[in-house]
Amino acid sequence: MHRTPTPRIRRSQLAAAVLALTATAISGASVANAAHAAPVKARYLSASHAPGTTTQLPRGVRPLHYIVSIMPDAAAATFKGQVAIKVAIDKPTASITFNALNLAFPAAAIEGAGGSKQVTRKIDFDADKQTATVHFAAPLDKGEYLLRIDYSGKIGTQATGLFSLDYDTPEGRKRALYTQFENSDARSMLPSWDEPDYKATFDLDVVVPSGQMAVGNMPIARSEEMGYGMKHVYFATTPRMSTYLLFFGLGDFERATAMSEGTEIGVITKKGALAQSRFALDESAALLREYNDYFGVRYPLPKLDNIAAPGRSQFFGAMENWGAVFTFEYGLLLDPAISTQADKENIYTTLSHEMAHQWFGDLVTMRWWDDLWLNEGFASWMEGRTTQRLHPEWNTALANVAGRESAMSQDALRTTHPVIQRIATVEQASQAFDGITYQKGKAVIGMLEAYVGADTWRTAVRSYMRKHAYGNTVSDDLWREVDAAARKPVSAIAHDFTLQPGVPMIRVSDAVCRKGSTRVTLRQTEFSKDQADKKPLSWQVPVIASTVGSAKQARVLVKNGKATLNVPGCGALLVNAGQSGYYRTLYAPANTRALAASFARLAPIDQLGLLADSQSLGMAGLQAPSDFLELVKATPLSADPQVLGKVAASLNSLYEQYAGDDARQQAFGRYAMARLAPMMAQTGWEARAGEASSVATLRAQLIAILGDMGEPGVLAEARRRYTASEQAGEQDVAAMPAPLRRAILGVVAQHADSATWEQLHARAREEKTPLIKNQLYDLLASSDDTALAQRALALALTDEPGVTNSPAMISRVARTHPELAFDFALAHLEQVNARVDASSRSRYFPRLAAGSAQPEMIAKLQAYAQANLPDGARGDADSAVAGIAWRIKLRTERLPAIDAWLAQQSS
């Protein structure tokens, strides 16, 4: 699954008078919330190796094969189903329990060998456990049986289970059907053993309108016209797989195909959009060749489709259904009217992520959700590795630092959790799709690959794939292969980074240079943003270091908290050279100054790493916050565009921390705009022939950031271009070219007056293209003006935007006005819940509040969680509370040092 990123946070208001009191009050509450997240490693190690496989179903009955027949009624939003499940019963039983959610079936029957048959005596449904238990009059002996159930269910409007998406076309509104079963929603379309370890094969057949296209995991085996505008479509039998990977889609679709190494690659879109999928089709063919080679196991299905769907979800962007990858249109289609270079790269990232899942996740599946990272961490790592290999011109390796920083930001709070965590409920499984699972998992893999070498790592992965194909695994199954290939105990390092939470920190002593070599002592502690007095955990940390200007590197494994390192060369010492390590680096002050003086000579990826460490350590009070701004001053205009983008984003983040204190924010804004203005002047508004793709991305980023700060020149130019485009019509690409359209409209919408807001609203109502329509409703929700934000919230609960745009609009308002959005959602709880799938509500409301810096929000959020969430589903709420407390502390304890530095610069 490709997770929808948490939106960047901006403009929270601050009640300065109660900051210190709230920071003190929340520290006690957070300790209790995090009691499960920071025990010693041994606890996780013993839990991870508990015997057996986690299950919420009684053991003793296993599904072997499903024959599933579905007859959907899209207009009525209902469906009828029949399923025949071949099961193996391991010991005599008079009842069978399986998963079923919101399904109705009055009876079931079971057939045994020799034609014996029993009808159920009674059926018990447990809504809380999402199960059904069928009871028989006589016990069933050990053996194989065929369980038959006729049932019915509902088609939803949110992207979970079997759901519909409505979209506008020039011919009118149309409806398409899709499925989304991860993590635990196959049970809402078919009675099943809906857990990843219960793998089986599937035969799916559907009765659908003759003029529509039906899509499944496998190719269509046959299709029979039924004579009354309907057809019966039978799909080929799937390989052995988990229920959450089953897929069915139906609609007015088009399909384009290409062959790659004997596999039919396809893209499927709504009619009229197929041309926008050409990039995805071409790149999918190349990706399949690459993955066949890397994994050493050929893709086993005869076809692989990527299906583009209108609409969106607040919680995911794509899903790796085996042979039928589901993706929202923004993640698969390139619309020449609006798409940017960043869109193209994001589409490629999604493609490479979901296609990697066809091996990591589909062919070999984690045994239980505890090891979800075996799916998501590896797919995230493969997406980065493969993008850099097949599109080196994008230089996406630099993005690894941003991903690592995203994980560390969450991992350094007391509410973090290990990569491998104990999952007990459906809600906990849903909440496991987070930055620790994805980005920390990815970073740890990258570190281990750098430690053992790329060839050794690939050898281990190939062996893992061969041994466990069509099966289920735990993390130690992979570590055994890595240990064998590397011929050293890599698993010990892996356990440190996956079985316990937190971020190691390497403290670097003063460097001593003798005879052309630099000698330092490294000490391992722990980096925490909100637990300064916490006893540090212990990690074995692979460290790579070099001196600035030297191509030679030194390596050491920091064990038992300490190591000594001799680094070739004499000069400023750089630890974590190449940025493959998952740890913070805290230098002695002299070395910090030496690196700042040598900053322009560092490789771009090390410049990014040093900027990230300096900012995070400064905000945590471990070094002067102004040290980061000294690095900003040292960043030359000739730096890589992605480094300049990091500087711009970091300054914008600091600018937003001042929100609510206009005088101080304006003072910092003047400095930030002065620093960014030369970047904007160098980049310009117009694209240049032959410029790097990263320059195009930087241009849009600078327009958005300077617009956010209200820089007069950018505001005026954005408004001028918008007005020219409005007067000339949408075809005036000179005024608002596609690569800048989103950035320009974003600036205009953020600073809109009522008349401009109404212009955008009128355009949104008239727009027929879902991709553009979604963007326009986002713009309506992005205003700084409180009154316009309130109008956007009211609009979100009408039928006009569409059911998938409604929660997105409320989330968009929350980026700028978190208190307003949270209060509104709480006041309209029933209406908002109807627009958010049930298993994700525990995430949606905390995310609305997460950007706040108001002490009152902590109490509101805790009250919401207490009233609406079971104890095991409060992870996101606890994390949001910890983030709010951190933001309060940062503003009271760190921003004064930034103010003092600014005053020094002025003087």
C-alpha cells in the first residue's frame, strides 16, 4: 500500500500565557501513554519470538480454495454473493468460525466426502469481533469439506471493502466499483478467513452489465452473455494468496497493454483518460524487467494491471492487489493541463512501490500485522533504490534523507513504537501504516545494505524469495538469509533497530589529527525530543565516517555504547558519510564550526544530512538552535536544487512556528524572504531549456513557500498570472503553465478575498475532470482567512464536492486552522463519520488536531479519544498530543534563541 503522506503543518495559533503550565501537565500524561513504547529491547525480542502465529480466529479450520460469485447492483449500492469454500478441518468440531462484517446470511451448508451434507443449526454473529460462527447438528470429522453460503451486503462510498466512486463526465455523472481490503476488509465482501496467514486460491466470477469492464487479479477465463443486458464473467484461478489481496473492479473503463518478459502489463482508466496513462504503462514494463532480475524469481501471474480510479482517500494512495494494483488517478495519470515534474516522479514512486509489493507482500507475505514492515518498509526501500537506478537524472537518492527525517521526527517522541510491534486489533493494524513502518523500515534496510554490501544483500533477498514463495514469514526468516549471505551476525543489529523504538545518537569527541589520520571517540546515547532525562537504550550502530576533502572512508560498529575510530585525512570530520545510517550525530563544538566552514564542499546528500541533524538537535536543545541558521548562511546558491529546497522548507517550518505572534513572525519572515529571494531570482518564473528536473520542482516549491510568507513580489506575480489566465481562458499556458498552475493557484487561494474564493468555487462546480476538480476543492479549503475557512467547512458537508472530497477538505482546512477544523468535525461528528471509513476514524480526528499548538487542544483531543476510541485504538491520538506538547515546548524554549540570533544579524 502506498500511504497518503500526512500534510505539512502550518499556522497554528499559540496561547502564550499558558504554555509553561501545559507543557508541564502533558509530560506526565505522555509518560503513561508511552508505557508500552519504551521498554528494554528484551521485551520485544521475546514477544517477537512467541510460538505460533497470531490469529483472532479459532484454530483448527483452514481455507484451501474459495469460489466467489458476486452480483453487484451499483445503483442500489447493494450486492448479492455466493461462496463455496473448500476447508480443511484438523480435528472434530461442531462449529466453524470465520470473519464476516455487515453481511447477511440466514443459513450455510457444508458438504463432506461422499456427498454427506449438513445445514447449519444456527449462526452466531459477533459484530465486535467481526466474526460469524456456524453451528451444525452433528460434529464434523477431520477432513476436507465444502462450506457454501449465500449472502448479501452493501456497497460503500469510502475506499474500503466493496465501494463505489462517482465522477463527472461530459455525458453526466457515472459510477465505478472497486475493492480495498487491506488490512481487514475482505470480510465485508465475502465470508472468509480474513487474516494474512490463511492463504488460499480464489476463483472469482461476477454478473455485471454487458457494456462495462470487469477487472480481477487474474485474466478473464471466459465471459458469457446472459441476454438481458448482463454478462457472466469468470476470472482464472489465482495463486495461493491472502484475502486482503483479492480485487474486483467494474465500470466504463478502457485498457491499454504492453508485453514485458512474457507478462501482459496493463493500465485501466475511466473512458477518455487512457492517454494520460502512457507514462505509467511504459515505466511498468521496465520496472517488471528490473524486478524479475533483482528478486531472482519471475513475476508469477500472466498479467499485471494498474487501475486508475477517480477520487481519493485520506489514508492511502494505492494498493498492491496481486495482478491488479489499485491507484487513485493522481498517483497514476499525467494530465498535461495540470501535471508537474513532481507529479511524474511521484507516479513513478507509486508504481515502483506497488510493483515491489508483488514480491514483498504478495508472493511472500508477513505472517501477521506485527511484521507489516516486511511489506511496507521493503517496498519503500525498493522504490527508492529502483528509481535511482532507472532514473538517475532525478537524483532521488537525496530524498532518502527526507524520508529518514520524517521517521525520526515521530521516533524521537515518547509515543513512538518499534518497527515490529504487537498488533491485537483491526484498529491497531490500521494505525500501523505510519512513518515508523514505512520510512524507518526503509532507512534501516538501507543502513543494513550499506553494512553488508549491495551484492550480499541481494543474494539474501533472492534466497528469501525462493524459500518462502507463496508462504508467510516473520522478520527473522529474512535475517537468517542475511546472516548466511554476509557470514556475520547482522540479525543482532537488525534486532536492535526493529525490536525497540527510538533514535540512536552518536556523540563525537574532539577530533585529534596525527600523521594524516583523525582519531575520535564515539559514544552512543539516544536522541529524544521530549524525554531529556530518559535512560538511553543500547544499539549496535554501523558508522561510516570521512574527513572533508578525502575520498577515503572509515567504518566501525559502535557496540556497548562506545567505539574509537581512525579516519584517513585531517580536516573537518563527517560522521554518517553518505547518510546511510539511522542515527543522529552530535559533534563537539569545534567540529560543528569546521563543518559549517566546509559546508559548500560537502556532497549534496551530506549537506542535507548535516542540515537535518543541526536543525533537529538545535530544536531539541542539544546544540545552539542558531547553528542551523549558520549552515543556511553557508549554503551557496550553486548548491543542488534539492539542498536549496531543504533550506527553503526548513525556513518555512520555522516561520510557521511563530504563527500567532505577528511581530516576531514578521521579523523572521523578513530574514527568510531575504535569504530565499536570491534563490527565486536565480530559478526564475520561466523554465529554461535543458534545466534539471529538480530545478522545476524547486521553482514551484519557492513560489509556494514565498507565497505562504506573503512575499509581495511573489503575491503580485501570482495574482497577475491568475488574472491573465482568467481573462484569456484556461488555454493561456503562458500565464499559467501546467508546471506552475498548482503553485500559482495555491498562492492565490491562500490569500483570496471573498470574490476570488467565489470565482474558484464556480470553477470547481463546473469542472468535469476529477483530477482538476479535486484540486479546486482543495484550494477552496486552503484560505488563511477564517471566514472563508468556515465556508469551506460548511461546503464540505454538502453533497457538492463528492464524498471523497469532503473529508479531504476538512483535513485541508486543518493544516491552516487545526482548532477550527477539529471543533467543526466534532460538532458534526455523525456527518463526518459517515464520510470516513470506520476502521480509519481513530486516525482521522487526531490528524485534524495534530497541527495545533494550543494547550486547550490537548484536553479536547484526550476527551475525544476517551469518549470515542477503545484503549487499543488511541495510538494516533496519543501521538498527536505528544506532537502538540512538543510544539508548545519548542516555541517557548527554542524560538527565543532564534530571535537573539536574528537580532545579532541585524546589528
